[in-house]
Amino acid sequence: MTEHFFPVIDIEDIDAYPWSILPPRSGVDPPFDEWDDIRSWCRQEAEDLWLDRELNPGPNGLEFVADTLERCAEAFCPVGSSHWLFLHIDHPTDLPLPVMAAIGPSTKPRDETLRELTLADDPQAVEPPVVKRFASPKLGEGLTVFRYVPQEDSRHLLACVRYAWQIPEHGADIVMWTATEDVARIMYAADDLERLARSVGIFVP
């Protein structure tokens, strides 16, 4: 991202349920004050999850969920990262499905860019990726790709979903992605993932 690139991802219309939303920790979107103490942020988010679901965390539930959120934050959105992180969580004790979204300046033609950002031609895919056009009311027509890829350190395949858009009027590209070896998990979250993709917007401060 260049120093003169100003558009940012707009999350205003994203439903809070079932997402825990973690902002970028660098870049144009400044780190939120809450992130000065990531442990405190995760504990507050854990409290909110139990409260919003109207469930009793019991003696250990609060710390368990706070620890899970902290591990996700450090693994998927460490200090210095400039993307958004959305954690799909239904029940507070669910293993979160991480979904990332990033924005950057356009440098290549639209079709080429969308195929690159979605890895539509990934040579590592175990079978031809499923490539579809995807219309967003906020970002226009983009591309979504589902594919399976092998892992070097596991016999399990990764199920990967990517969305990408190019917004010419802002000279910006946006990509949203997730991956997990738990295929059932990504299928369970598929409708929420699509709604998230339709809710992401763009804003120029």
C-alpha cells in the first residue's frame, strides 16, 4: 500500500452476529485504542459474546474464550498487519473461522487482477477451482473461487474461499479470504460468509 493510497474498507453495514471484528494493527486504518492491551480487548469481547448469546460461561468459560480470541488475534492479525480479521463465532466456545479482508491500489487490468487475487488458476489446487462471478451491492461485480489445496505438514486438504473486487473509481482492489481443513465448518458458515462479502464496503476518509 502506497503512502498516497487512502481508500479503506468500510465495515459499517456488517452485522455484529456472528462476527467478532478485529481491526488492522497498522496502515491507513489506525490501530484502535483497545488494541493497546490485546488481552483486555479479548476478555471484553469474550464477555460480550457470552452476554449476547444469553449463556452462562460457568467458572472457566470466560477465560477459555478470551484465550481463544487472543490466540486468533496473534495468529491471524499480528502487530504490523494491515488487514481486517473477522472471526465467525456462533456459540462462544466454537473454534472461530478466520476471515481476512485487505485493500490495496490497483496496478493491473481487472480480469487479471481478480483471477490473481482469488487464485483462480492456482496450480496447487487438487482439482480445477470453482470460479463464479459475484455481485456485491457495495463493490459491484467481483469474483469468488472455491478450491482445495494440499498442506505440506498434514494429510488433510485445505478448503479455501476467496472473493475479490476491483473498484475503478477509487483505483482499489479488495480481497477477502478464508481457509480451513474442516470442510464442514466452512460449509456451515457459507451463508454468513456470503452475507459478509455483500456487506463489505469502501470508504475514502
